[in-house]
Amino acid sequence: MIKHSITCVLAALSITAPSFAGKKEITLTQIGRYTTGVFAAGACEIAAHDPKTQRLFVVNAASSSVEVIDINNPAAPTLVKVIDLTPYGDQANSVDFHHGVLATAVQAEVKTNPGKVVFFDADGNFINSVEVGALPDMLTYTPDGRYVLVANEGEPASDYSIDPEGSISVIDLKRGADRVTQADVATAGFGSFNLGTLDSSVRIFGPGATVAQDLEPEYITVSHDSKTAWVTLQENNALAIVDIRSGEVLDIVGLGFKDHSLPGNAFDPSDRDSAVNGGINIANWPVYGMYLPDAIASFRAKGRTYLITANEGDARDYSAFAEEARVSSLSLDPTAFPNGAFLKNNARLGRLSVTKTLGDSDGDGDYDALYSFGGRSFSIWNADGSLVFDSGDDLEQLTAALLPSVFNSDHESNGSRDTRSDNKGPEPEAVTVGEVKGETYAFIGLERMSGIVVYNVSNPAAPEFVQYVNPRDFAGNAAAGTAGDLGPEGLHFIPNSESPTGDALLVVANEISGSVSIYSISKVK
């Protein structure tokens, strides 16, 4: 156990923000926007693209539908039709498109029951539906189009009376004209891990849950050869590695913890520290961050596959079980935290949300370590789940440097400066990758501050910051729809070869503002 003292905390208070001039290789420019007019109800969550018709298919969870949007002129996106998914379940969660077939994930009326994947053609005509696991939260085609993979989150009922097993459905579309109507569904489950030993950083902590019940698949990425999938197990701080053809989970990889006391891993833990640098207090603290990634993407560099995660963080909060606590409410071990009273002040760590499920290593009722939600970063991993790079405190440092007057704002209201510092900060939620002129770029959506951060990841061990673009109007009224794009939930990269303009595009589905923003990606000359 690492012992912490007041010395490292006080010394770190003098940390200054690094330079974020950007590499200026590419530039994102918003060229079009579509809005539903629905605020804070998940009206735009995930987008997919058909390069043949130049249509976007956007999940509207508020109405359990998919909105079909024409982007032949991306400067003026136009609604073509709405595909109603209410006959198939309670809520639409995800969408993907490949070679004329739209796949949608729909959860059941009772979320603990099996959900469905429903297939349509490009015009929204029903083709087929298949049953999958409980709470299908995300789906994706494999690059070759042979399979649709579904992350079945399997969340428990609020009273934990039912806790379905998490799983990954592998839908085999086979070959030929009738591939969708003849689809077979296999389940990659976690039952084989119930009696095994997992890495200690894998969180298995639901009341009375087996490993298979506790694991909650969130998001999937697939290898270039369509053979392997990597699945984030967000609440569990882990990745699952899946062999697609056999429908088998090969491994569960614990992601470890981020030590916020180390240089480069600073963060702002308080929304009550206005007396310190006007509330921007990015410093090292004796806290471990649980990565808890949401979105994941994969890319190739020098013949090797790499994974990139948006380390959002997520806590379980149910009527029968809630894991969050403020540091001020906890008893801190006096040996591990000799400066406990200092740290529990609300202007320091007192307001920080941490888990009650970790940290009491000796079982005596006080906490020997503190674990907060999310890494406030993006990370790059090898294909085996070993860490290659973490962005450290970059995301908070750059938003503090570029937008200090609105630092760590919330996405549902303006005038909310610093309100998210005590809980996941800018909250990286979404990530995708794309190649532009031979270079590979990562695009990371910041859920709370909003906007997109761009890094060149061609060298996975040393990514370079390129741009932060935030179209949010901090003078507008969020609920009235005058504050611009809020809460990016899903990102979709359109390569120049599939774009209606000939330039690569980035499509952003903004959950809170209920809007879709379209960015043109141009190479800087």
C-alpha cells in the first residue's frame, strides 16, 4: 500500500497547464447541423451511414425510432423518414449499416428480458428480427459484413430481484441474398469465468451476483480481419476478448488503476474550490482512478492492432445498491492518510465521488485507498489489453487553458462552471478513429464540456494533440435549444472515399441537445 502525505499534495498545487498549440495537421469545421428540438432525452445518440444513398441513420431513444437523414448536401441535412421501433420493444439503443442492411438494437419493455436486433433495408422496410440478450446496448457489423455483434449489458432490476447475465450476441448473416432472414444467433457468455480467478482490478461487486451476472458489456470494436472483438465491461473496469467465429470469450482483462498522485495524472476534484485559481485546481491527489471505459475503437499501426478507449467512468446506482460516496463521508485510515482532515475539506477531496466497494484493504471499516470514477482521459492499449498510452491530465488541462471561464461545465445548463470537477470532470464518452492523408486520427467526445478533441495517433505510444473544437454556445439557454451542440454520445467517421463532398467527415450525435453535427475534415496545407 502506497502511503500518502500532505507534502505531495501541496507541492502539486503549483502545476501549470502545458501548451496546447496543436499540431495543425487537419482542421475540423462544422458544415451542417440537424436538430430534433428535443432536449435531454436521448433524441440523438448513435449514427450510422450509407455511402450509396448518402443517408444517416440516427438513434432517437426518446421516441424509440431511427431518424433517416439525407446528407447528399451535408450543409443542409434533411429528414427523409422515421423508422418506428416501438413494435419491437421499449427503446432503441444502437444502429449500424452495411451493404444495404440497417441493424438496430432494441431493448425489451422489461429491460431484464431478452431484447431484439431488428433489420431493415435502406428505405426502412422491415426484413427480420432476432432475439438477443438482455439490454442490447450497442451493436456493430464486422468489417466483412458477415456478423453483427451485440453488447448485451444485462443490467439488474433496480431492486436486484433479477440480474441477467451480460453477454455478446454473435449474429451470423452467412452469405447470399437471404443472409438476413436466415441469420443464426450464438451467445458469447461469461459462465466459464464463474469459478475462475480474475485480475484483482476487475470489479465484481453486485449483491449476490456471479461473475457472469455482474459483467456488463458496453461497447465493441472489431479487428480488421473480422476475427476478434474487444468489448468494454465498463462498470467492471475490464475488457473482454472474443473469438467471433467460435462465439467464445477468450479472456477478461483487468485494466488496472490510474495513480493520480503521479506527475502528469493531475485532476481537479472539487466544485467548491473557487478560492484556488478561480476554481481551476488541477493537481496531484492521493486517489486512484478506475478507467471504466465506455466507447472503444481499434486501429492499425505498423502492422499491429491497437485499441483506444474513452475512460468515462460509471457508477452503479440502484434502489437496492448504490456505490457512490463523497470522500468527506468516509473514515480514512490514519496511517494511509495522516492528513485525512486536510483532504476531507470540501475545497480539496471532500466533495469527490468515489466508490465504497474498494479501498478498505484490511476490512477494518476505514479506507486505506480512494478510487474515483473514470480516468478523465483516453487510453491506447495493445491487443492483449496492456496499456500503451494514457492522456493523463491532458483533457482537463487543455479545457482549462482554452476555455477557463467555463471549465468543467455540465452539459444540461450553462452557468455551470466547475460543477463537474467532483465527478468525472469533462467525462470523455465517445471515441472513433479515421485515416486522413495517410495519418491516423482519434476523435474523442467530451460528454460534459461537449466538443471534440483530436489527436494524431499514428504513433500509438506518443499521440500528438491536434485540435479541440467546441461549437457550444455558453451564452445560450440549453433547455431552449439556443446553446448549440451538447453531450456528444456517438461519433461516426466517414472516409473521403464514402463522403458526398470528397472530404472526410465526422458525424456527431449529441444526446443532450438532440442534434447531429457534421464536420468537414480538411488537411492543413
